[in-house]
Amino acid sequence: MLRIGCHLSSAKGYLAMGKEAVTIGANTFQFFTRNPRGGRAKELDLADIEAYLEFAKVQGIGQILAHAPYTLNACSKDQGLRQFAYETMCDDLNRLQYLPEAMYNFHPGSHVKQGVEQGIAYIVELLNRINEQERKTVILLETMAGKGSEVGQSFEELQTILEKVEDSRLLGVCLDTCHVFDAGYDIVHSLEDVLEEFDKIIGLERLMAVHLNDSKNVRGSHKDRHEKIGEGQIGLEAFGRIVTHPKLNKLPFYLETPNDLEGYQQEITWLREKAEYEET
Ligand code: FE
Ligand code: FE
Ligand code: ZN
């Protein structure tokens, strides 16, 4: 059965997100660990987490994905901002200890004129420091569109990070369909080739989650503007192939499309129908 959900607001807590997921036919979801622009996280509500975990078990919700604030920049040239990224991520990871099977996704960062090599060096440094602390949570590096000076727009850049980190056992990759398309990968006409390239360069065993977004812009545009499934340049049929691909269909899928809950429900319903049709 397809593991699919969407990005939900974490304002009302975990149980509320779990219930919201169920009402739209989702069996997983993604959420920001705190205000996406950074700032303090809410006080941990252990009773809410306990109630959520019980609810999730009964409802079959699993593999939820926590998303770090997207304003963190692990490779800023400003040492204070790098330290802030490190502290925020450590705090998030401490809190995620209460959610045993959640994964943690972050944007590698923007090197802003320092060059991609320096950017990668700082990201590696941050991950090595994070590894000094005990954790069970897997950290995912998200594939990026290459907007501005974003690091992680090619499989090679992500692989360089993964191989330079001293212990990469708890690291993986989250593939964002809009981002890889905007970065130039032709997932519309050559999905098989793109996955083969991913496997050759990074290894498919590192691929642990997929963000499902159509793109407002053409392939290679480096823009990162998400569109509703089927209304952008990637198109409905390509998403059908993505969620049913034998190398992808066991992974959790998260929609980050510009939608309200009803829109998400429609996308989930359509993608589920597609997947079930393929199964039979
Ligand atoms: Fe993201
Ligand atoms: Fe994404
Ligand atoms: Zn994006």
C-alpha cells in the first residue's frame, strides 16, 4: 500500500496532525519542527506525543518526516549562523527522540559566493558535530533546485557530502521531484535513467523519502516554484510513473504542493488509485 501524505501545520500538535492526515486519506505526513523561519520550538507536549503514537498505531500512520526550518544555513560564511543551524538541528533531534520512526529532513544550505567546495566542507563539519551526539533519527539531505547558490542540486554534490562525513550510517537523501526537475534531471521522459544515475552516484539504498511536487517552471530553470500535481511542467502521467516505479513505490511520499486540505485529499486519492491499479 502506498505510503503517502502531505505537509501539515504542526501548530495544534501531533495528535491533531495524525487526525488531519486520516481525514484526507493520508497514512503519513510531514511537518516543520518549528516556525520555518527559525525561532524557538514549542514546549514538548509528551501527553500529546503519547496520544499521537497510540492513534498512529491504530490508524497505520508511519514514517512521518520532520522538516528543519528552511532558513537554516549550515554552510553560511557567518560562523554564528552556522552555529545557529547546528544548535537548532541538535535541539530538533533531541525532541525527535520521542518519535521513534520519524526521519529528519534538511536543506544542505547556500554557499553564497564561497564556492561549492567550501559550502560542502561546512555541511560536512556540521554533520560530523551532530554525529558526536547519540541519536537514532535518520537525517535526510534534500535534493535542491540550485536556486541561487544552493548546495545539493546534483547527485554528485550530495554524494561528496555523504562520503566526507566520518560516519554516514544515519544519513540518507530525500528526493524532491520539483527540485531535481528544476536542477535539470529529466524525470518526465527518463525516470529510469535518473534513478540509475542516482544509484550509480549515491546508491539507491540512501534514498529514503520523496517530496512530490509539480514545477511551475521548465526543466533546468533552477527556480524552485512548486505547483499542484498535474498542473505544472512535470505533469500527471509522470507522477503516476513515479509513485508506481518499483524502485520508489515502497518509499514514503510527501506532497508539498500549493494546496488546502481538500486539494491534498484529491491528489492523494488520485495517486492511490494509480498505485492500486498498477498493483492489480
Ligand atoms: Fe524542503
Ligand atoms: Fe521539498
Ligand atoms: Zn521547494
